Amino acid sequence: MRSCRGARTAVIVGAGVAGLTAASALAYRGWRVEIAEAAPATATSGWGLCLTGPALRALDELGLADRCLAEGFGMAGITHVDVNGESADQVQLPRLIGAERPAMVGMARPVLHRILRETAERSGVVVHYGMTVAAVDQEEGELVRVRFSDGTVRQVALLVGADGIRSSVRGLLGLAASLDYHGQMVWRALVPRPRWATGVHQFAGEVNTAGLIPISGSQAYVFLTENGVAHSALPDAELAPRLRQFLAGFPERAKEIGPLVSAPESVVRRPVQTALLAGAWNRGNGVVIGDAAHAPAPQMASGAALAIEDGLVLAHELACHESVGAGLESFVNRRAQRCRTLVQTSVAIVALEQAQRHHEAYPLVNACHQQMAEPA
């Protein structure tokens, strides 16, 4: 590829899952990559997540799937439990990296971020913590002029906004996406893993929905979606007792999880929000990926999969085209429908949960996972 007067250089904004994956994939193909990350190097990034089959498939291409499996908890599927505590549905997820390896893995977010960060840095990627991008100018030819928040300037062939649902790069590129709140607050807490928790369990309640995802042999995280509530904040001291109170209203195993929620600092409560760029994700030699372009609700547990795929496919498409602009157009054309389907499906599941129509949600979850198993 001829770009930036012969040099393949990129600035990525955001050292999350999408940004670090894109950085490693680009560096593997000879790009010189810098990442600007607003948070300090010591910042943590939540409790846990699921890496479904598509995420593992993409990570396998980077040589990282087995490391994630070793440091996480491999699983085969999802058990849906109804309001009476009875098993209502079993979703067996596709094994996309071989019949002898798990279909998905639950793992701690900080562990995944460490693996991705170490891989990127070994590839020569430079990460600037406590820094972001303050201004962007699309110059003539194949250059983007990027001014960092410390006043330094880079002229690069590619700018990637991987800075999350509230992306600043999206605005700097003149792209717009609505940020939609869906009347749910999602609670998460780190707990000891019960011995029976060997896969994802999701519990339908009379009002809310809860679940448990193992992330190691000794740990799991519990989640609860609180329905019909305004976007609001609560004092930290109220979080653990309030979550225990919510879980007490569920039958059997979900109720057993409540007493495992202990330290206040182990509980977080966040709004269920989505974002989706209806038009292009790119302008000139700049592009947004991951949640900056398509942030789903958490019900499909596939946001990380889309982000990891984005990073890998972006590098693939740039390698296949003579100019950065053509590579970005091809990338967006390849990814847009897949990501739109996932976001829209996640929103549909939110609505079904709120209407207590869980039996209609189960086949939708299964069908979407089957669709996501298709090549990215």
C-alpha cells in the first residue's frame, strides 16, 4: 500500500478491545502504530465479559485464542431459566475454533486487556496513556494531521477512532450517531464461582433479568438488568445491598447468588445504551470502529466479538487495497450489515425482556448467534 509518502503510519484513539486488536493486526502487516488512551495505564476496565465463537475465531488468527482459553473459563452454551426456576431453553453455541475447544470463554476484562496490550506492545505499538486527540485535519493527498492533547502533532496515513460509545473522534470526523437509552440499568458484580456454574445462566424474573458468567475456576460475575427505570446514579454504598435485594426476588440458584455479593467496590451499575452509525463510518483517511460505530445492548454478549472482528477486518481490507480510502470503504461495506443486525437484535431482546416475553427472546438469541457464526 502506498500511503503517507511511502510510510504506513496510524494513530488509534482508544486502548480498549477494538483499538488494541486493530493495532496488533496493523503492526503485523508492517504499520507503525501509536495509540492515544485517555485513561491512565493503571485504570481497570470492568469485571468480566464473554468471548463468543466469532471473537475466539478472530483471536485465533492473531494467535491469542489459546491464551485466552487458558486464562478464562471455557463454556459450551447458555441455559435460560424461567421465572419458576425451571430450565426453559438451552443454546448450544457454534464451536468455531474446533470441536475440541470451547464454544466461548468467560474472562476478566483486565486479563483480556493485558493480553491484548502485551501483544500490541511486542509488535512495536506505542501506547500513550493519559492522552487523547484534540483536533483532526484531513490534508490533501493521503495524510491526516492529528493534534494530541499534549500539543504534539502527527501526520499519518490513517486515523482510527476506537474510543467507545461516546467517541470524540466520531465528532472530529464529522460523523454523527444517536445515543439511545433503553430503560434498563445493568448491574454487574464480581462473585466467587458456584460449583454448578459451568456455563452462562440467565434467569427470567417477574420484573428483572439476571445471570451468571464464570470467568475463571474461582470467579464469576453476576449481572442484573433492572427494567423500567430512568437513567440515574446511586451512591456507591447502596449498590451491594440493593443488588442483593433484587437477587432475593429470583427463584433457586439466582437467589443463591445474592449473598455472594459483598464488597461495595465489586458492584457497578450502568445504563443500557446503544449507538449505531446509520451512514458511513469513515471520512477521508479516518474511520471509527467498535462501540464508536456500533454499540449493542449487552443482551447478545457479542460487543467484544464485533470489536475484535473490526480490528482484524480493518487490517485485512487495508492490505487488499492500493489506497487507505479505498480500504476503508471496503471495510465499512463488509462490516456494516453484520454489525447493524447485531445491534438491532440486541435492542429487540431488550424490548422482549421488558414485556416479559422471554420465550420469544430465546429463539432470537439462538438465531443471532448462528448468524454471527458466519464468516466476518
